[in-house]
Amino acid sequence: MTARNLARAVADSAPARMPAQSAAHATPREQHQKLAEPELSDLDVSRWSAELLDPDGWGEILSQYGRTMKLAVALTDIHGNMLGPCHNPQPVWSLTRKGMRPVRATESSSAQSSPGCPFCLIPDSSCNAVAEALTTGETVYVHEASGMAHVAIPLILGTRRLGTLIAGQTLAKYPQPLALQRVASYFGVSQQDLWHAAVHMVPISRATLRLYADLLASLGQAFLRQRYSAILDRDLHRMNERYRMMIDGSTDHALFTVDGRGCVTSWNPGAERLLGYTEAEIVGKNCSAFFTPEDIQSGLPAREILLVEERGRVEDEGWRVRKDGMRFFSETVTARLGGIGSKGDVPEYGRLLHDVTQERKAAESVLQAQKLESIGVLAGGIAHDFNNLLTGILGNVSLAMVGLPEDDPTRPLLDVAERSSIKAAALVAQLLTYAGKGDSNVTRFDLSTLIAEVLPLIETSIPKAVQLELSLAPGLPWMRADASEIQQIVMNLVINGAEAIGPGGGSLRVSTGESQPDGVYFEVRDSGCGMDDVTQRRIFEPFFTTKFTGRGLGLAAVSGIVRRLKGRLEVESAPGEGSTFRIVFPGVPAQAPEPKVTVKADLHGSGVILVVDDDPMVRNFAHAVLERYGYSVLTAENGITAVNLFRSNAETIRAVLLDLTMPVMGGGEAFRLMNEIRPEIPIIISSGYSESTIREQFTNALAGVIRKPYTVSELREKIEAVLTLRKSAGA
């Protein structure tokens, strides 16, 4: 093979974008400046340098070059260490290497590990051709004192120096006997053999060796770029395979691409699973098929493409449509991928869709629960203060009516005031029920039986155009609750369902059944107008109503009762498709009702009662009632004052009427301290909250609960009932 053919063979094998160039008119440095070579990072060099300089890969081209040019040639790393064998070693160099003396023990370790230039006849000479070539980026010519010559050619990729090619081991002129004699003596070889080898070598001038070096530089750089291109192609293929596996394996995300018109150009299995179209069905079709009709009408698909073209990447969320017409809420990321085709003038966009419908519903449920809880806290606070006012009003009205003749002209006025106060108390009770702290009379009962008893009373309020259907399952587990509250739930849901149907008529189905693992459910399903998402999010808010009249407390009270009973309330509705309200309650075993304490009608007490309340109207009313019926009364406006009074009068106080919510020290802490002083003292908690809610906060030492607002007779009977129970118990 001639030098010209060798150069052509390597040039033809190099990539088109990195052509081999003739070295006849340019130095290697100039060649590097002209070539559009890649910039390699340190990570690339460390990862690829061993492969780029693999001796086996370079073996064939270096072997052909050495045989063609009659030169020795080898590959080195950046430190000058030979990588692989020396190809076509020359006679003099080969002969000296056979007789190379061993390194003496007195020589330094650095000398042993770094023998110097591998092509210098005497290894420990001061040749720095490799380092100089890598520093300057140009071919370095070396002419030894022995008369031998070689060149070091840098291998550069981008701006990274990877190693060198060394070529030569030739005589620059006719051999000099004296110089060869010193070499033979150094290596311990025959002077005659060394001379015989030298005279059979053809001397090569410096200019000729330079020319050969330029050819080797071109061949080496072309081959280096060829290997680099092959590595890139291989790694790109592997990367594409990995990405393809990732994309195809991503079944929870729809990944596809579209062109500038919005037409689908590629499709992954996740897109088929999420959107319902096969690749054959959708490629070439416009992606507007995934948008809702209202979004299509507004021009959203085209606007999204324009926005991505402007920003490069856009994240959004919204409703999308599957092939079967079902809607889902999607998080979408769209990014510009660049151009396709030979000119790169056709834009392409990648789209990633993820169905977050369930996550969105869960987040909205948490938000709704937090919202309802905060409203409940507010409602409870308002109800507490209002109950204190009502206790003063209703209590004093009832106190004024005690012993008042039936024909007294003021009695009708007081009757109106009492009835108005009772109605106001009922309204406050609804607020407390919503807050989950309402009063209750808890019993155990069969849900189907209770509904069967109350429905005939509700039917009179249902329009005749509404067909009521019953499906009440027998033999259900019992539930534990206030029967009147469950009746309130049934009444509210049935009447609401009937009103949603309207005058045109429809069906209203009421059903019960067993809910696994251990519970019962009550369901009301109507064929009415249904509700949109906005309305569904607000129906349980106090005072929210879609009716022309009403307070909007019905469903709010239902929500509060269900929460307090640790039940679950589910709503399904859509405009024009009716609504379904389903409530699941925990089930309990049946149990006989507890006996009630009988209190005598004519009450007159004795002893000291401690009344604790932060509201002066409540304190004064309780003080007046108890004194009227024979008790001595001590009063306190907060827990600290009450505990101090109790400690001073612990032996004489018969009972304590204790407000639950007070400043400075609340009823809970005061209860604990007084109970430590006298564990047997009967303490009655006075509050607007339900008895079950209050008893959850206290031990069995709690004697009783009286709900605000209370009347004269209710307070009198509660005090007497507690004292009677304590007396019968031997306290």
C-alpha cells in the first residue's frame, strides 16, 4: 500500500463532518483550528480516553503506516508511556532493546517508573518530545547524539490533549562509528552487530521525516475523530434505547409529540392507556381531540402551541377528554423539541399528560374539610356567646313567670319572650350541631325502623309529582346516635331531593343497607336538576342556599351531625343528572335503654352551691334561682377564683355549677383542681355543647351536664337530680 493510498483509506473512513485534511500545506495546529471539532469536558475525557486510545483499535492503521513508510510508530499516553507495541521497530533500536541493561538498585524509583522517551536510543536521556508536543500542539522533531531521529505528534480532540503518536527510529545521516560505539558499550551489545544493522538502514533527512510526520498527523487525527464519532453514535444509540424503554415503560403518563399544526407524530403506550387511542388511530390526527368542546371553541389548542413557541416550555392543568368521552383532570407539560427534516424548519413539540383527577379530588376534600372545620369553630364560638345571652334572657323570663297568676296582664308578654328565646336557642343548636358540638339524647336503634316511622310525616311535604321509592333493608346492625338528629338528617335530605326534582316530577329513592366492614348506610337519590362542582363545594356551608327562601342551615347541620358521629358523607351529582347523598354510620350491638332518674315535683334544697361563669347575667340568674329554692350560693367569674373559693369552703359546698369556657382559667383545669381537693364533689358542667362532647373531655367524676340556655325548672331539677344520686350512692 502506498502512502497516498493509506491516506485515502483513512480519509474515506472518517465521518463526513470531520474530513481528513492534507498536511502538505498546514501544520497540525492550523489543522485543528480549521476543523470544527467538539469541546470535550473532563468527564468525557476520563470516560472515553481509554477507548479513544485503545491499542487494539489503533493497531491496524499504525501497522500499515509503519510498513508503508518504513518507520517505527507507536501510540503513547500524555505521560509518554507506550500504549501497545511498537509497530515496525527499526534494526538499531530493536538490537539495543534486546541488550538493554537492567535498572541498577541505586537508581531512583522515579527513574525506574519513568524510563524517558520510548523512542530515544538511550532511555534515560533528557528527551521531552511528548510533553513539548502536547504543550505546543505541534509536531516535535528530535535528533539524538547517536544520530537517530524521531518525531512526536500530538493527538488532540477539541481542546483536549489525549496522547501522542511517535514515529522514526531512523538515521538522519550516515551512521557515525564513534556514536554507535558508545551506544554498543552502554547496552553491552556487539559493536559489529550494531554497525552492521546501522549501515543497512536508509538515512532519512529532517525534511522527509517532517513530511512523513505531517501525513501521520493527518491520519492520526482523522482516525481519532472517526473513533470519537463511533463512540458518540454508539452511546447515542444506547441512550435512545434507554429513553425508549423509559418512555414505553411509563404507563402512568401519556408521552407523545405533535407538529406545529398540532398533529400527533409519535405515541407511547401510556398515551394509549390514558387517552384510549392506539398509535395507528391517532398519528396524523390533531391533538384537539383530547380537549373539551368548550376549550376547542375558545381556540385553546392553537394558543397553547403559540405559547410554547414563545416560551419554549409551558406547564398547565385542565380537563381533557378520552376517546370514550370521559373527562379527566390533567397536569400537562409541553416543550419545544426543535426542528425535524433536513433543514430543521418544521417544529415539533413534546407533550406529557398525567391524570391527577383523584389527587385533585383528595386535595379538594382536605381543603373542604379544613374550611368546614374553621367555619365550625367560628360557629361554635358565636353559639357559645349567644347562648350566654339567651341564658340570661330565657332564665330571667322564666324566673319572672314563677308564681305569676295566670290572669296577670304581663304573662302573655312573657310567654312571647320565652317562646322567642326557645326558638333562638333552637337556631343556636343548629349552629352547634354543624360545629359537631350540639346537644343530643343518645340511644341505640334500628335505622330502617326509624326511617320507616318518620317518612309518613315527611311525605306530606313532598309534591305529588315526586314518586317516593323505599328500599329499607331489614335486620341491619343497630346504630348509636340521637334519634331526633337522624330524623333531622332524613327530613333535610328527602325534602332537598324533592325540591331539586321540581314541578315536572321525577323519582326519589330512599334506601338503607349494611356497609362493610361494620356499619349501616342511608342513601337518598333524586332525578332532579343536579349540581355543578362549584355548588357541590359549598352546599355544606352555613347560610349557603340555592333557594329563594331558607336559612341554609339544613345541610350544614347534617354535615355537623355526621362528623360528630364519626360517619362518612358522600355526594355524587352532575348538572342534569340528579344527585345522590349517601351517609355511612358505624354500627353497634343492640342494647336496652338506660333508666332515667325520677325527680320529685316539689323541690326545696339546702346547702352551699358554687356557681362559676364568666358572664354576669348567667351568674346572677343562677344565683337568684338557687337562692329562691333554699340554697346558699357562692359565685366566681373564672377558674382561679373558683378554685380559691372551693379550697376555702371545701367542706360546706355540696355541688358546683361550672362553666366550660372561661378566660384566665377554663372549666377543664378548674374541674381537675377541685376534683383533687375533694374527689367526691358533684360538679355539673354548664355549656351549649352536647353532653357526649363534654363527657369525652372529663373522667367519670363528672356528675352531670346542663345545656345553655336553661330555664328555672331545668336548673332546679338538674341540681336536685345530681344531689339525689349522690345521696343514694352514700356520698
